[in-house]
Amino acid sequence: MYFVQLTYIYVSVKDLAELTSEGEKPSGESNVNGSTYPGTALQVGSTGTGVERIQFWLNALAEFDPALPSISVDGIYGNATANAVRAFQRENGLTVDGVVGPATWEAIAAAYNSLESDIQDQPSGYPGTPLRQGDRGDSVRLLQFYLRMVASNFSSIPTITVDGIFGAATTSAVKAFQKEFGLTQDGVVGPATWQKLYEVYGDVADSLLAPNQRPGTYPGTPLKQGSTGTAVREAQFYLRLLAVYFPTLPTVTIDGIYGPSTTAAVKAFQTMFGLTADGIIGPATWQALYEQAQRLRSSDGLLAAFNLVPWPGFELMMGAEGPSVAFVQFLLRYISYFYDTVQDPGKLDGIFGQSTLDSLHSWQLEFNQPESDTVDEFTWNALEATFLSLAAGVPDSTVPAAAPDYPGYVMAPGSAGGAVSALQQAMNGIAQRYCVADFVPIDGVYGTETTSAVTAFQQGLGLPATGVVDRATWDAIFALLYPPIPEA
């Protein structure tokens, strides 16, 4: 899972990111960073794009971890790569055999994704200023890696070395990419070239495209139950991506097999976006799928939503272990950043030990909760409520004087912060002015009441009733409160 940093303080702890929020890169097989396990173990003698991905990820991690050696990104699994893998396995408690099986692959990918979210302002890694010949550094290295991966699928693009130096070869590869995808052929990597490159890279890395096939190309014949192949994988990827943003869409497996679950997801998508709900992907449904996925991947930004976890159904106490304990530890650590009186539980290791108990007691004392040695359902929910209130900040209860700009990310149940507060204020302002809607709490937390209100506004405005606020919904709601001044 790719993680969006939503706090108002910078928390440079990778473990926090792994427990807090979700974004464009869903977990597992649909990760658009290309972290899908290739299906067979990689070892000395292996070659290809899977090896290149592992080499690049390990190289990036080595920049921040002196225990990991730097290696060449050449797609050839030699002794140097095996040694780097062993070093990573040794550090992360994995079997130290120098072979990249499923567990090692997932661990390396997760570590890289977590690092990427910590060090980059944008999920695709765009450095903020155009890259051109003569530039050097990590952004150039990332650009070259994307180009190298894309070149494996497009014969018109030359393969280059990943060395962090933007030389003539990189310029030629950029121009070839720009020509292939109808962009200005200037050899300069600005936002448009970077965004398209990142999109194509992700689709190539996750085997969504046939050789020399561009993303979003309709396969020519309708896809329906019983269909198989790359085009089905591509459609499933778009469906899975959208399911991250729209909870009413069921999640599908990206396996290239159009079965009943894919049919159900297609019907749900078609219903949501006003298409004939027949479960068949014809030209109109395909185009809508691609456009919606692209809109969320680019102009609307990432989904900004905290991934809250329901109470596991049993009390947690000393000696308990597992992800539920790790989540409690995360909540306590997050709260401790704001309250000196709340003790940091220490490492997020999923083990309910003395430090976790001491942290729990300090939180109970600060927030006037009855002291207890266990985390029951009430305590679990109270911890989450404290976390969300801190993540949301203290909202201003007044309606802003002018429509604020779209925040740059999609909001859904679990989102929190100033943008949610501004949205709630706007909806309440409309309810007061026109008496057309119920009031919602202005608490900066995107809960059930906010979801219901957003859905009602979308229905009234003729938008897909998703309960999720993208740019179109944001603009439409604020246009009601701040109608444009007609020109004379």
C-alpha cells in the first residue's frame, strides 16, 4: 500500500506510514509501483525486469542504510545482487539465502514504498522542477529507471543506464518516449512527461500492457464473463484502483480472468457512473473506466484517508501479539507527538509489553479514562477518536469568505483535516442559506454524517453518488455557496 502523509507535523517513522493512510497505490497485486511478485523466485542467473526492480529498490534503500551495498541496475542477477539481498534479509529477519521469493520481494517492495512516501512530495516522485540534460541526482536516477522499464515494452525507446546523470543517452530516450506518446519532443521532463512516464511505467511493471500497447487502448472487442488476457488485467487494475476511492465498488483480483467478481464490479461501476449496467466492458464503459482512473491518478490527486481498523473482537493485554497490538501502539505513538504527558510505546513491534502498557496508562491519565490493563472495545474506539481529533486539527467554525482551492486530494470516509472542515462548513452554509440539507458536525473528520451529506449533494447536483469528494464534487458544492458573478 502506498501511504499519504496526512499529519500536520512531519513524522519520519516509516512504521507510522504503514498503519495510517491509504492512497493511489493499493496493496498487493494492484500496486502501481510495479511491486507485483513475478511468480517465480529470483536468484543468481535470473534476468529481466523483475531483477531490475529489485536492484533499483535495493539501491534506493542503500542510500539511507549503510548496511546495504550499492549495486548496478542492469537486470542481471549476479553475486553483487545476491549479496545485497542477503544483507537486506539479514536486517529484516528473513531467511538469509540471497534468493528473492515472495516474502523477500514483498519486504523489499514495502520498504521502498515506505521510503518513497517519506522522501517525496508527490507519489510519482516528480521533483517539482523540470529535468534536462546536465542534471544529476536521485530524481534523474528515478527517471532513468522508469525509462528503462518502459523501454522493455516499447521497441521505439532505447534502453539506458541508471546512473543518475542526465546525459545525451537519457535525452534521446526522453525524446523517443515523448514521440511515442504524443508529447512535445524537447527532451525535457516536465510535469506532463513525468506523469505520463509514471503511468506507463506502472502499467508495464504490473504486466497490464501487451508489447507496444499504450495504456487505455480499447481492445477492439467487448470484454465480458469468460474473457481472458492482458486487456482484462488492465480493466481489472482500473476497477481495483477505483475501489480504493469508492467503497461501494467491490475489489477484484488482477488475474486476467473475467469471472463473476469482475462482472459484479463492472456492473457496480456502470451503475455508479450512469452506464448500462450489463457487466460488459464495451467502448463506453472502457473509456469511462480509463478516464475515471486517470482523473484520480492525476488531477484529483491521491485519496487522503486514514485507514482505521475495527476492534478485533477481543481484549488486548500483556503478552498479546499481532497487527492489532501494532495498531494500538501506532495510535499511542501518534498521540504522544502532541502530548508530552503521553509516553511513547517504543518500537511498533506488535508485542504488548510493559512499554505499551505504560503508554496506555499515561494516555488514560491524560484523557481522564479509567485506568485499565486491557484494550477493550471502548478503549480502542476512544484511542481512534483521539487520533482523528488530532489529525483533523482544530477547525474554524466560520464559513470562509471565499471558496477555497481544491486541496489536491480526494476525501472519503476516514479523511481528516482542514479541507474536510472547510467542506463541512460549506455544506452547513448551504443548508442554512437554502434549507435543502441537514447540518453536519464541523469536526474535520469525514464520518458517516459527512458521507451521507456528500452523497445527498451529489444526487442533487447530478453527479455520481459516490459519497467521495473529488475535484468535481468539491467545485460543485462550493459553487452553490459562492456562485460565479455574471459578466456585464
